[in-house]
Amino acid sequence: MKKVCVMIGVTSGVLALGLLAATYFGLQPVQKSFSDITANAQLIQMTDKEGVRLNITYQNQWNTYDRIPLYEMPELLKAAFIQSEDRRFYEHHGIDWRARFSAVWQNIRSFHHVRGASTISEQTVRLINRRSRTLWSRWLEGFEAQQLERISNKTEIFEFYLNQVPYAANRRGVAQAARYYFDREISTLSPKEMLILAILVRSPSQYDLYKYPDKIEKHIMRLVAVLKETGAISEQTLISIQKEKTTTSRPSLPVDARHFARFVRLNTPQTQNSFYRTSLDSNLQQQVQDIIDHRLLSLSKKNVHNAAALVADYTTGEILAWVVGGVGNKKLKTPALEIDTVTSPRQPGSAMKPFLYAMAIDKGWTAATILDDSPFAEAVGNGLHNFRNYSNIYYGKITLREALGNSLNIPALLAIHYVGTESYLMHLQKLGFKSLGLGAEVYDEGLALGNGEVTLLEMVEAYAALANNGLYKPFKLIKQQGSRFTPAMPGFQGRRVYSGESASLIGHILSDPSARRLEFGSSSVLNFPQQTAVKTGTSTDYRDAWAFGYNDRFVVGIWMGNLNHMPMDKVTGAVGPALSLRSVFSLLNKNRDTKKLYFSPKLLAKDICVRPPEEDGSCIKRTEWFSVDTEKNHHIETLSPKKIELVRPTEGLHIAYDPRIPFHYQKFRFEIKGATDVKSFSWILNGTEIEKSNEPSFLWPVKRGKQKLSVAMTDNKEIIYTLPPVTFVVK
């Protein structure tokens, strides 16, 4: 018997020592201050220029955004938590033994876990030192809670707990919970809503207010009764709680700028704890959002579902509004809302032409340079592409001012021939178009008509360069980082991409209603009340519609289309985004004195001929502006083709019969360019003259087979020129 007792004693001692050792090594130290505990949390706060919050993230281990001092929390809220979670919080020293023994007895009687008895201090330790929920972890948490209470007072523990206690959807603390469930501040909650927060911490998923709003009611009534007994609430408050219906409200930011916030986060250097005061104007952001969403709603029947808008103050380089269409209006059901349409590459169409003409002016052209707007075709592979203007009208000899103002395509092709495709591409890349990363041989002369995909951000920055006297400066996102305010354009004073004279002329043309009269009419939607340079663009098959504008201070760009590249129902830049552009500028110009666009003092005015002079020397005149070195050549420069060439058919062209048209009606037009002094044309097909004409074109009745065409030209007396033969195929 004695041996048995000794064995039991020894075994017990060994077990006790083992338990003591395991406990000692299992315990984790508690930081001396709660600020040390949360120091490893990543804190990235982002506001608009006035301090309105733009971002909230709930992926951190700790709540670092919405901490409230204990003395600012409502008394009823604090009383509800004490009564619900730890009634003797201010009496024990980390472990409430009476509550623990009572819980054990209830669990034994019920043969399953009925209740726990963790104190607020133990729950706080559980937040700090994360473990699996086991009896062993409960054992360790008791000792750590006692350690916590030795180094921190009750007020500090309770404040930390109320600010960090977990709720659903990664929310932490009562302030975040109040916004998540009721979209309100703690101080505005009703007594019943405060009690709900105290009960929800028991099991946020089990008492999910959004799924089961009535499931929590009986628990509220039990807590109300306890609070009434302790005198924490009055009879009148009890009655109001019983009558009040529980209602929830989904949380929302003051303004939805999620895409801008994401762009800032990805494009600015970050430290562990970063504060960013951005350039965004949240009030303007919301107003522009409403304008774009309203326009999208009205155009939805024309198959327009996505949009973007960007507003900047080019005098400071600050982005003021960054809008993704549909974010602010649930009625729209906009697809792909998480894609940032401000930074999504799309084809800009004619909206690129101002950059091309500005480069041509810097190279020697003027606003009065005469360009030939005539039908133009060019070989593409084994086919022939006919370039045309939007209206299918050709205006013959016109000035550069009219060509740009009316957004004509043929003159733009002449312009890119003049400056060179590769040079133009390099120029665009210097202008900030990083999206244009392919070679010049890929874009070819289609670059003049906007066949390369670019982003709205790149386009608006480029238009800002025109507005800013020809200086390119990337936009500014941040006004303040941490405690340091950033200068207007840190380390970069701008890169000159155009002369001041060239930029001034482009702005003058784009703000001139008479310059766009041929295609847009005299009462165009693009004619703004205050002087504003305006340009639109439409890509092939109406897949993209653009509108851009700038005045004395602001630059604005708007894109509309579909992210899935489906075509719209004949929505052009002038039909779709232009109306929104007017509305945005009306908003920007409200309550301020507008000025005229900057105009270089180096430009001189002179009356010139806007059409080639007649034989008697008379011509149509208007006043045009010139820099000193280009004034003399304004009236004589025409860019019609100088050499004689066969433009239809081209070498290797493949022509196919159209089965919808009767055979004897199908004809193909042979055409020569540049033969201004030729009196007669002899069309020779497969060695036989088939026609003699006085015109540089001939409608040929098509015949199947491989064909070889040459043309001899005479001055009515003798052959003065013969074009080399061209081989083509009719299928």
C-alpha cells in the first residue's frame, strides 16, 4: 500500500512538473503596450485633397483606421459589453474563477458545451496570441491574462478590446461594426443597435444580421432585462428597445473612388505606415460620376455600357476626378465594374489628330497650308483600302485649319506622310503614350487615324501638354505623403514636346466654331459658351467614342464604349460623350471667371487666301496666324501628290466578283494621280489598248483571270510618259 502511495505521489509530481514545464514553455510574452502590439500592422490611409477618406481595407490583423478612445464611447455600449461578456471585469485579475466553475458545471450537466467563461482580458489575450481553440489554449490564456493585467490597467485593456474585437467581413472593433451593419458612427446608434453589437461578438456568423435579422431578438431581450436590473437603462429605454425594429444598412464610402485609390496605391512608394492626401476632389468626383452615369443610362438602348472620365487642373498637374462609368448607379448594371476604364487601352480614332498636326506645324506647315482632301486608296496586302471621311464627302483643296477642325481623314494621311510614321510614333512615346509599344511598321499610316490603342489617362495628359504651352508633365496624384507636402511637380519641370506657337495654333483651331462648320455644322454641340478647345474621336465600327476639351485651367477627357469590344449603335464622339463634356465644363466653370486660352505673342495675323487663287489672282480670304518663319510660304504650299502614279489597281491586287450584282454591271475604276499636265490617257490591258480617255480614270468591265495593265500618256501629239505595268487578279 505504501509503495502504491509513493508511486502515485511520484507520478503526480512528475505530471505536475510536466504540466508546469509545458505551461512555462507554452506561454507567450505580452507586449508592454498596446501600441507595440499593433505596430506591425500596415496602415495605408488615403484621402481626397480635403481629407475625405477614399479607401478602407479590412485585410489587416489589427484595426488601425477606426480606433476610438474609451471615454468617447457611449456609456450604454460599454455597460452592454460588460454585462454580456464579463460582469466582474473590474473585480477579477484576469480570470473569473466563479464564472469558470459555473460554466464547467453547466457543461457537465448538459453533456455538451453550453457556455464559456472567458473574461475580456482572456479574450484580449486570444486576439494578441492566436492559437487554436482548445482546452490547453484556454489554460494558457488564463495565465497570460493575469500577466496582461499586471502590465496594463483595466481602461487600457477594455479600450483595446472594444477597438479590436472581431466581427463579420473582417471588421474589427465596434466602430467598424457600426458602419458595417448600420452605416453610421458609434455616437449615432440607437440603444438597441448598441446592444446588438455587444451580442454579435459571441458569434458574428451565427447571428448574421443580413441573413437572419430576427435570430438575435431573444438575446437582445435577455440583455435588456439584465441592464434594467442593474440600472443601466430606464423603463422608457426598455420599452423603446422592445418596439424598435432591427434594420441594417450596407456601408458605403462618401465617394466611390476605388479605381483611383488602387492606381495611387500601385504607383506611389509605400512604407509600412503611409498617409496619402491625394489631389482628388471628392465633391467634383461625385458630380462627374452622376453626369457620366446619367449619360450611360440614356445611351444604354444604343448598346453603350461602359465609360470613363478624367478631369485635371493642368496648371497644377493635379487629377481632380477619376470616374469609371456605372460605379455610382446600381440601375445601370454595368458589366466589369472592377476594370479601370481610365487605364484600359482603346483605339482613339480622330482624337489623335491634334498631336499629328501640331508636329507638322512645328516642322514647317501652317494653319493655312493647303491640303488636298480627295478620294484616296492604298494597297493593303492583296487588297485595296479606300480611305474616306466620316460623311463620305470630299472637300478638295482646304486649309489645315479646316482639315483639323472638321477631322478629315485624307489630310491626316498627308500629314503623317509629311512627318514620317516612325518619327510620329517616337514623338507620341515622348508625349507619354507608353501603350504604343509596337513598331511603326505595325501601325503604319493608320497611326494618323488612331489605330493604336491608348488609355484615357495618356490622352488627357497629352491634351494637357497642348493646353500647357507645349510642355508635357505627368499628372500629380499626391498632395501630401505623411507629414510632407509634395511640390507641384517634384524633380520634373516639364518636357517640351511642342513649340508655344504650335500649341497655341492647335488650341485656336479646336476652339474655332467656323473651322468645324463643314462636318459639324454652325450649331454644333462642340461650340461651348466659353473658349474651349474641343476634339472628338470615333474608332472603327463605333467601338469607341471619345471627347476631349481644355480651357484656361482644366482639361477633361471622356470615353464611352464596351469593354467586350462590341460595337455601339452608331454612337460617335459628338453624339455620345460630347454632351457629358459640356456638362462637366459647365460644372467646372461655375462661380469662376474664365479666361481665353493662352495664345503665343510670337504669332502674327495676316489676311491670306484659303483656296488656291483663280487665274485672275482673286481668292477667298480670311485672317490666319503665323509664326515669323512660316509667314511667307502659307499660300503656295499644296500637298497633292507630286509624282504620277497608278493608284488603282495596285501591284498584286486581288479583285472578286460580287455575287449580289449582275455580271454586266460590275466595273472597276482604274485611276491615276498626279497627271495634271496630261491631255490623253491610253489604257493598255494585256498588251491591247482597250480605251483612250481625256480623264485620269476609267471604269473597266471586269473579267476573270490574271491581268496586266499599263498606261501611256500623251499631250495630244506624242507619248510623254508610260507607267510601268501592274499585274492584278480577278477571281
